[in-house]
Amino acid sequence: MRIGVLGVGSLAEYLIRGAEAVEFVLSPRSAERVARLGCEVAGSNQELVDECDAVLVCLPAATGLEVVRGLRFRAGQTVCSAMAGVSLAALRGAVGPAQGVVAMMPGYANAYGMGPSLLYPADPFWAGFLGHVGPVHAFDTAEGFEVAAVMGAMSGATVFLMRHLAGWFAGRGLDPALARQLVAEVLRGNAEVLLRSQEDLDAITAGVTTPGGITEQLVAVLRDRGALGAWDEAMDAVLARMGLRPDLDVA
Ligand SMILES: NC(=O)c1ccc[n+]([C@@H]2O[C@H](COP(=O)([O-])OP(=O)(O)OC[C@H]3O[C@@H](n4cnc5c(N)ncnc54)[C@H](OP(=O)(O)O)[C@@H]3O)[C@@H](O)[C@H]2O)c1
């Protein structure tokens, strides 16, 4: 498997580190990072597109589509965009006559093969690639993909949450390394419960909440202060920015 990568920033590095079995050709900017990754480097973005049958676009979301529009693709090529908020229709309009698919993933977790990827529409080649960096979920509608893609922001926000929680423990005297480990182990343990238990979420929640106990006390304060409801508001705002439009379902 040989893939050309346009835009070698944080996401590209995570994916390249996670997919050790894949051969990559990189776009020539970001010299320091490109040198560190030790992959083949194309002479220009156009040379990369000319050389590779499969192209992964990890360019900045704000400007990347314009960069892609300025390149010439050919029939028989396949292009996967990981740019947040770039629709399938917009990507296909930019890369035709090449085929296009859109994807979303958490990023850093993919470097450890633990990041779930979303793919729209289903595509055996790109599912095979993304399978190197975590589980893959394919979608057959734009609506389903766009809602699920808010996971990209949710993932980053949970890292902020974990830093905040570790900071609370450390700020009250716990060794910072232990605070970090404790937060990670607690969340990883609870994530395993969701993946392994057959119980529904209400039953799991009831099971971990002793009436009159400390979980009930903590959650009551969070709820009173709007901390849980704020997640809905924030994720709705990201979804609106993703530009969900039913007419973009072109699969
Ligand atoms: N970071 C994540 O975990 C993550 C997760 C999911 C999706 N994404 C998506 O992935 C994309 C990249 O995000 P990122 O966090 O990796 O951003 P980033 O670190 O800023 O990387 C973007 C890279 O694109 C390069 N670039 C900009 N214009 C270019 C051009 N014309 N030709 C070639 N390279 C060019 C930049 O090079 P210079 O440094 O030289 O400007 C930079 O290395 C975004 O669209 C984002 O929505 C990111």
C-alpha cells in the first residue's frame, strides 16, 4: 500500500506513525517534520499527485480545499480527505475525475492504533488503510457521517478534560505523574465497561451511583452548574459548523 500525503502536520504524523506497514510519499512543506518521519518526499504537491494512485489530504481545513482545487487529478486515482467540515460533494468537485471519500479520526490515538475512523462512503481501499490505525466505521449517508464526525472535536475536548482533572489532583498535592496515570486509567477502565458490558448505559450509570454517595454528589454539582448540558450546546455548535446539508448525500 503506497499513499501520498498532502499536508504533513500533526494529523499526518499520527497516521504515519500508526500505519507502520504503509509506504508514504509526503508533500514537501513542513521540512523538519518531514525529515523526522523519514519517508519519501515529492518535489511538489503536483508531483505527489502525479506519482500516487491514492492521496490522503491532511491540509488545514480552512485552506486545504483551495489547494486541492489547484491540483490536477486523473481517473483511477482515489483521494481521502481528513479535513474537518469538507463535504464529500466539495471534495469530489475538487478532485474529479479521481474518486473521493471523506474521513474523520481523533488523531493522536491513531498513532497507537486506538483511534476510531469514520469513512463516507464505504471504500475498501481506505477502510484497509484506516484499519492500520484503529477501528473503522463506514457511513452510507452524509447526515450520519456529519453527526458522527463531531467525535473529532469531542475527542480533543476530552483531552482538555483529562488535563483539567489531572490538574485538580496535582493541585491538591498528588504527584503529577500519578494524577495523569490515575485519570487515564479511570477513563480507560470505564471505556472498557462500555465496550464489554451488555448492560445499557442507564443500567451502568445506576450501578456506579450509590444513592446518597459521592458520585451522586459530584454529578449533582456538575448538573446544577450546566456542565453536562454544556456538552450538548458545544457539540451542536460544532455540528452546525460542519455544514450538515442533506443534499450533499451523493453516494
Ligand atoms: N490534528 C488532529 O488530530 C486532527 C484530527 C482529525 C482531523 N484533522 C484535520 O486534519 C487537517 C490537518 O490538521 P493538523 O492538526 O494536522 O494541522 P497542522 O498541524 O496545521 O498541519 C497542516 C499541514 O499542512 C501544511 N500545509 C499548509 N498548506 C500547504 C500547502 N499548500 N501544501 C502543502 N502543505 C501545506 C502545513 O505546512 P506548514 O507547517 O509549512 O504551514 C502543515 O504541516 C485539518 O483539516 C483538520 O481538520 C486533524
